[in-house]
Amino acid sequence: MHDLKPVTALGGSEPRVDTFAHVTLSENDGLVLASVAARLGQEDRCHSVIAKMLGAVPGPGQAVLHDPETGFWMGPDQWMISAPKTSHPLLADDLKQRFGDAASITEQTGAWACFDLQGPGMVDVSERLCAAPVRRMQAGDAQRTVIHQLGCFVIRGADADHLRILGPRASAGTLHHALVTAAQSTA
Amino acid sequence: MTQRNRLASGGQINRDETLKFMFDGKSYQGHAGDTLASALLANGVRLMGRSFKYHRPRGVLTAGSEEPNALVELRGGSRQEPNTRATTAELYHGLLAKSQNRLGSLRFDLLSINDRLSNFLTAGFYYKTFMWPAAFWEKLYEPVIRHAAGLGSLSLKDDPDVYDKGFLHCDLLIIGAGPAGLAAALTAGRAGADVIIADEDFRMGGRLNSETFALGDNSGADWAAATVAELQSLSNVRVMPRTTIIGAFDHGIYGAVERISDHLKTPQEGKPRQILWRIYTRQTILAGGATERPIAFENNDRPGIMLASALRTYANRFAVAADRRVAIFTNNDDGHRTASDLHAKGVKISAVVDVRADAPRSLDYEVLHGEVIDTKGRLGLTFAEVRLADGSTRTLECGALGLSGGWNPNVHLTCHQRGRPTWNDDLAAFVPGSDLPAGMTVAGAANGDMSTTGALQGGRNAALSVLDLDNAPLDLPAAEDAPVVIKPFWYVEGCSRAWLDQQNDVTVKDVKLSHQEGFRSVEHLKRYTTLGMATDQGKTSNMGGLAIMAELAGKSIPEVGTTIFRPPYTPTAIGAFGGRHRGQEFHPTRLTPSHKWATEQGAEFVEVGNWLRAQWFPRAGEKTWRESVDREVLATRASVGVCDVTTLGKVDVQGTDAADFLNKIYCNGFAKLAVGKTRYGLMLREDGIAMDDGTAARLAEDHFVVTTTTANALPVYRHMEFVRQCLFPDMDVQLISTTEAWAQYAVAGPNSRRVLEKIVDQDISNDAFPFMACANITVCGGLRARLFRISFSGELAYEIAVPTEYGDALMRRIMQAGAEFDITPYGTEALGVMRIEKGHAAGNELNGTTTAQNLGMGRMVSKKKDSIGSTLSEREGLNRDDDLRQVGIKPVNPEKAVPAGAHLMAMGGPVDAAHDQGYVTSACYSPNLGHAIALGFLKNGSERMGERMRLVSPLTNVETEVEIVSAHFIDPEGERLRA
Amino acid sequence: MIIQHPLLGPRDAAEFTYMGDAKLIDRPDWQSETAAQDFYAYGYLRDNPAGWHKELWFHEAGDRSWLVVTRNTVTHEISEVALARDVARARGRSK
């Protein structure tokens, strides 16, 4: 085992939590991520591995909120798989084993900052952030959108008041600032 | 006396809540529910400002957002906002307002001399007068004009408030909450549709709040309030008062400004002042109502002269009589309503002057057949001169005069996509044309249905139609259904100083002059006279101008046509467009994984794109940046240095055709690159110009990691996707950006291997891991990592990458491991110096004009394969021997600097563009060589080594003698790299 | 503008990057005898119609698909949107 200590996307040793009257914004440091892209001509094989893992293949604009792995559609024949860091520390390697030459797997954990926005004001906050129709989205809807000029994914969780936001990790501070100001603005 | 013009009863104001406010330093009182204009009128204040050009005393003309005249500076200090319409400014406790556009006091404006000089200040005055001599413009005319003209003044301080942006989605957007909008919203809302109803007013109801008509058993205002309450109770309806739809954009996108805090003294903590919403809707019902227009006659701009409908609004909604003695001048039946309403409230009606012989009569007041031809009253109306039909004249004593020239449907939003309104003779007005924005339906007065019943039915029917509903059970209350009876009448014969556009001081005379001088297009009229070009965009003035122009040209009004309506519908603060994107938040900031550590070291940072990169790391005692940079360069070349290079773009390229794909995007070959090796790649545009460069590391047969320059990461990725999806769609290749997934550090210098050997878990001896090797490895006892033996500095060097979350820890570990070798962190400046010393091209050389040949890499362009740019790079013009070649440049006198951007000229030859031989792209001081060095491009440069040239920079007055040398200043044989 | 993404439905044009004429898909054969002339025409000779135009748009803030959008440059009306990859295959492009 190595002895290097990771930091969260916001640079702390512990994930940050900001509490407002109507929402709680939590930095989620517990996810590992890897992308899966079907090899040309191997789409069916790739789909069946995904279906076996998640229970279904996420279609465009969709996530499958499976446990422990969750997957959402990123682009044509491309998905992002996430899982808890504790149970899947080497997710990309695991996926390479599972998919073999049916898909290209890319480690993505370090590329993203993840925030969970939860509470009765979640939709109001999201309306100040992005053009994605969060109010109309259902549990398991996942869209790429723009928040403060940053390309982000927004995913409606199983709880009706929960939105997961994945944004570029290097801009975690900017994204967090945008989320906090939108929360203050709608409090 | 306080509020001497406040009526004893009525109005939608809260008399229990008294609000104090200040206007021009004097204290007044009003009530909750007042606007600044209604409160001033209640206090008997008619004079509210001075006009733009002639500094004429002006009062309020309207009771709405179309107001041209009553513009004030609202609030003070950094919140001071000029040109705020008193008619829309909601009164709040402690409101502070100042009249504007005056020199001295409002009552004795020193610039009112302009009014006496009016013969010289007609249309085109500026164009004609200040033409000559040219030099006078900047020095004399402009400063004087700037001082005298303009409306309000800016605080010149930062706006302390914040503005939000937001996004809303709906099935049906209803614009305007008058009778038509409310009926539409109720129909759609009860049917369960996803509805947004927006109105610019703080009190919804539109004209229902301004009229005395009954709706069924209720007053119009009560019906509106009850309807709004029901709509607010529906979860599928979003009710947005204080929200102006400012533009109708393509495909059902609307811009809206919601004023969250404008009615408060200061916004609540954390709350925005305004929100700029982008509304996405499937269908839209425009129920924006209509705007009354005035009639032009001599001196029609005195305070106290206003629209008849505005007088009615002030009386009915705000319980304010603009004056206790009022006259009306009208060409249609609606004007008479003002007289009867005011009479009922005990206001003395001096007379109603109607241009029609068959005007309705009244038992309560006199109705005269004639025209108002002039007025009196220096700072406010005192008398109106009337010319009766029989030619006799009469003088009416009055402090307010209501004008009713008919109503213009508010067609603006129907025209934002180049729709053209059509003329309706019955209304003597333009109504929406057939070319509406897709998804838009117009209802109510905006559609020319001027009666309350027509509006209610129009709104309901529009909602039924756009939602495709079967007869929803909405019973409409019984309401007035009077027809429009009007005789078109625009201006009084013989008038000249009769104002059309009160905000820009454009008169009937100006329009006539414009015609006389040959301006025939309505767009030319607008620009020559400035009619309709003020912040009110001519809402009350354009029609008058058009009518006069039509008459002079012998055309009909529709033949003349309207000018083009453009967004925004009403003036919008720039701050609202900026939203949160200002100051530090103007664009996102990207931080490198070592940012926190670098901050602790006291690094200076530089913005590279959105990235903040350490530029250098100053140490105690270093007085200039050069001292720090020189030290970093020397220490790296002498022992070892470390630099965060995470910002370079990284793209994961996988698939069985990955190597073929790289062969397409790079001009040089990649098919034969062995697994575990890295190669430099040059990417061309299709026209043969260099696009970007970087390295591709082959981690497996079907897996490469490609790097791009920091600045081009995004466009290069886009280009790669274009090549993959559009040009070679059957290649088995998958792309994904991994720029931020890995923290990557360059460890460079003769001791770099010794430092890394303490960190990585594998053998990295020169044999095991030679120059240009790459591998997936582990570090620190098992953390997955990547190692590349590549060098930008020219030294023995590696780039080591770990998952980003471990970047901070790895940097600290490298520093710890390197302590015994005095490892030196270096920033982008030292990085730049070392690459110039080594002769590596970078962004300054790959500047969008240079080819592989220019860069001295012409032979890299493989002719054995097809790659992007390979065919066009063979063009004759790009392959001339005398073309630019990258060279090194050094000063003959080592004390001299070599400025970047300077041009190379032959010794003794002329210094001009025709004799330009080349230019410097990158320059620095080389601490290793002890003098300045530079890279640049020189015609036929590779054949001119040793030649002496003049380096000139006429702009900075620099001329230096330089020698052309190899671009490889350090270790030209590359021995250090392979050590 | 709203672009009807073939997979994702209506998306704001602000999410896209524009590249112009979709004829860029028809990249000439480098081994043709007229390759130089063909690439010249491909690179430099484009129509710029006031009216219907097939254009390439990249869904940069979305799924990273290149789309071929048939758009009226005067009215902004969009009549057809297709994945560029499908269009390219239909036009005979392969490896």
C-alpha cells in the first residue's frame, strides 16, 4: 500500500458541506469514475456487459441508479460508470477485466468534482445554474449542461429533492462558488 | 401641504403605510403601492426633469414603462442609477431621487438657453455645425457637447449589487397580465398546462387596475387580484410580476428581466437585484396590451400635459389627481372616459376638446369641437389655447391636459424576428402581422381587441387554441365591449415646435426638415432626427413621426412602414447581462493539483487560459522576477527542477485503429511506434498550417495518450472528434479527455532520475527506461501512475502522472525526495527560458501562420500516407526556398536585449515593410549563456547562419545588431536527453 | 436557437460550436490525380447561401457529437438534424 494522502476536489482533507435553509450542498469525495466506450462492432457485447452490471443500458440522457455501480450516458456508445471508492478502489481496472476488448475504459476519477445538492430548494437553485430542465427531469435523468461556463453533468437522484452535479475538477472552486451563490440567492 | 393632489378615497394604495422619500433634496410622503411618479404628482410636483437638448421643463407623460420624460437619478452613492423612469420606480421608504440633465436647479436650469437657440439646434445640427475645422472636434466641440448633453450621470463606482441569470422551461409563456393575459393563464392553468405568466408591473392586472369598469359583480382590479391569487395557488403556474420580457428570440426562447430588489432600498443579503431569465417555451401568448399616443401641437411638452390614459391611471389606481383642474384633447371616444372618471372623483373638467364634429356630448362638462393650438406656463401648464371649429379661440385654465390620439397595440415582440406589423384602418394603428415568431399567438389589445370583453375572450380563446383544448369551462365575467371610434389625427396644422419625441427633443419641424433635406426612408428619418432613438425607443412618438412623414411624401402610413423593433423591449441594465460573470468570476478559474502547495511557497501566478499556473517562485532576497527565473533555470540544468505541467491537454485514444487515427491527425507517422514509446507529433490544419504539437505515448497496442498545448486543448479535441466522426467514421477509435484526471509533473535535470528512483516502484535506469520511454507504473508503494521520459527543457527529464487527487501529495513527496539534490520548483517563465534555449517551438511559433516547413520540420510531413494537411502542405507557395525558417538570434553586443515582435532587416538596407526579412517570436535572457537569445523566423533562414542583421522595432524605438544562429542554443546534439 | 439533437432532443444552440459548411465531410482522395485541385476546392471554395444550408455543429457542452444541421441562414429555421457520423457513412466515408 502506498502512503500518499488524497485531497478532495476543493483541496481539503475532508469533503465540504454547506447548509442552507432550503438545501444542503455536499462535496462528494466518495466516488470513483471510469468511462466505457464501446469498440466499433462490439456494441452488442458492450451493452450486455453494461446490462449485466447495471441491470439496464442507460439510453441518451439517462442514468441507471444501480447499487453499487451507477452508470450514465455520456455520448453515443459512451458511458460513465461510478461506484463507491471504498468498495471499488480500482474501478477502471475492474471494468477492463469485465469488458475485455468490447470497450475502451478510461480512468476518470481525478477529472471530476462531485457535489450533491439536496433539499426542498434543489430545483430553485438549479434554475439559477443551468439550462437543463431540472424541474421536469425524472429520477435517473442525466444531462450534460453548462454551469458558469463549465461543462457539467446533472443527474436527478432517486430522491426527488436530490441532484448530483459532476463538474471539471480543476474548476471545483469556481463550481462550488456558483453553487453556493445560487443557494444563497434562492434561500 | 402633504399630498395635496391625493384623492380622498379609492386607489390600490395602502393608505395605512406612509412612505417618506426625497426628491431633489426635499422630503415628501407617499403610500405603499405608489410609483415615484404617482407620489410626486400626489404632492403637486409636476416638474420632474429637463429635456435632453433644449433643457425644457418636463413632467410625466405616461404612467408606464413607455415614459420618455420623467427620468431621474434614483438612489445615491454607488447605487445611483441614472435615467430611471419615475413611472415604474416603486416607492419605498427612504427613496432618494434627483432630477437630471440640468445645470443649476431644476427650476432655473442655466442650459435652458438652448431653448432660445432652438433655431440653430434642429435636426442634423451636430452633423452640420461641428464638421469644421476637424481638429476642433476632439478638443472643443465634443467636450462641450458631452458636458451639456446626455441624461443622467453615472456614479462611476462599482455596482455593489449582484445579478443572477436563470433558466425556465414551460409549455406556455403568457406575456402581460391584463385581462387577456389573465384569462389565458386561468384557462391554461386550470387545464393543467405548465404556464409562466410575466408582467412588467409590480401589480398584475394591466389596465384593469386603471379603469373603473366592472367585471361581472366585481371591479376590474378585484377580479384581477382574485385571478392572480388563484393562479398563484396552482403549482403548474409560475406568476412573475416585476418581470419584463425583453426579447423574443429564435425557436421559443425569450429573455426576461425580473426585478427582485429594485423596490427595496437595498437588496437582502445574498439576494440579486435582478435576474435575467432565459425562458424556453413551446407556445407564447403575447398579451402585452396597447400604448396610448399623444397629439402634437405647439408647446405640447409642458409639465402637466400627459396621456389621457395616464391621468386615468393616476386617478383610479393611485388616487391622484394630476391637478384639480383638467382639460382633455382627444380624437377618439376613449379620451372621454378620462373626463368622466375624473369628474366622478370631483376633479374640475375645464373642457374636452375633440377634433371630431360628432364627438359624444356630456351633461357634466363641456365638449368642444376644435384643437388645442398652444399652451402656457413656464414650469408647468397653466392655460391651453383652443381653436374651435368655427375659427374662434378660447383659453382653458387647467393644470393638467390629457391627450388621447388613439392606442397602438404593443407589437414590439412580434417583430423581434423581423416580423412586420400591418395597418388597421379602424384602429388607425399597426397590429401584429402574419409573420409572427414561431409559436406566438397575440391576444387582447396587443392584437387590436381594444375592449375588455374582447381582451378576455381573446386571451381565453388563444389559450384554448394553442393548447388544443376542448371548450374549457372558463366563464368570463360580463365586461364593457365598446367599439373603437377614432378619427386619425396626428398633429395640429401650423405647429412647429410641437414635440413628437420628448426624450430626444424631436419636433414636427425636425421631421419636416428631414423630409425637405431628402430623407425618404423611415430608417433615415430616424437616424437623421434621432426620432425614437432614445431609451424609450419611441413608444409614444414613432407613430406621429411616421404619420407626418407619410403626409409629406403623399403616401399612406403603411406605405412608409415602421422602423425595425429590436430587443430589449425596455432599457436593461448591463449588469443583468453580465450576471455573476464579473470580477474574479468573469470566467472559471482552473487550479493545478499543486496549486495549494505552490501558494504555500509564495509562487507568483499567471493566467494561462483559465488556468492559474505558477510563473516563478520568489525566494527571500530576490528583488526582480529575473533573479528568480535565472536561479530556477540554472538550478534545474545543474541538478534538478520540478514543474507542474498538468495543464497540457491530454486525450485518451483507444481502439484497434488508434494508430491509424494518429497517422491521420499527425503529419508524421505513428503506426510503427513501439508500445512503451513516446513520439513528438505535429498536427497540421488541412491547409498545411501547423495547428498544434505534442506527444503521443503508446501505452498498449490499442491505447495512446496524446498531449496538446495548454491553450489548444479544446479546439484540438474538437478537431480530433471531427476527424473521427466526420472523416473516418468506421475507424475503431474512442476518444476522451483526461486533462484533469491526472496530475502531471515534469522532473528535469541531471539528477531527475535519482529523485524519481526514490519514488517510483520500478527500475528506471537508462537501459530499462530510455529516452522517449513511457509506461504504466506505480509509485510510493503501489499508487497507479504513468511515467514518460520526455523533455521540454533539453535535460534528462521525466513527466510523472498520478490521479489528480494524489497530485498535492506527490508534489510534496517529490520535493522531499529531491531535498538532497536541492530540487528547485520552477514556473512557466523558467519553462519558457529552457525551451527557447533548447529551440523548441511553442505557441509563439505555432501562431496560426506557420507551416511545418517554416518550423524546420518540413521533412516530418510524411508523403507515404494521407494525413490532415499533407496534400495542401505540398503546395508550391509553401515550399519556396526563400520562405521563412525558424532560426536562433543573439545580440552581437551581449549587453543588448532582443525584443520579441521586432523585425529583421538587412544591414545597411532600408527599414520598411518591403524589406522585411523576418521577425522574432520568442525572446528571453539565457542565464546559461549570459546574454539575450531569441527564436524567430527569417527568410531562407537555415542558409543564413552567422549572418549579421538589424533587429528593429520602430514602435519601441529599438534597433540592435544581431547574429543569426542555430535555434538550439543548448546541447544541440541532445546528449543530455539521452543520459 | 434550439437544435433538435437526434439523440437528446431540443438543446440550446449555445451548447454547440459552429464550423460551417457540411461539405467538409467530403474530404477528397489524396491519391487522386487531381488531389491538389480537389483539396484546394475543399479547403477554400465554399458556398455562403442566404437560405438553406447544411452546417456542421459540434455539441461541445453536450455529448460531443458532430451534427449536420440543415438551417435557413435567413430565418434560422431548422428543417433537419442528423448525426454527422451517419451522414458521413451515407456519403461513403469509412476508414
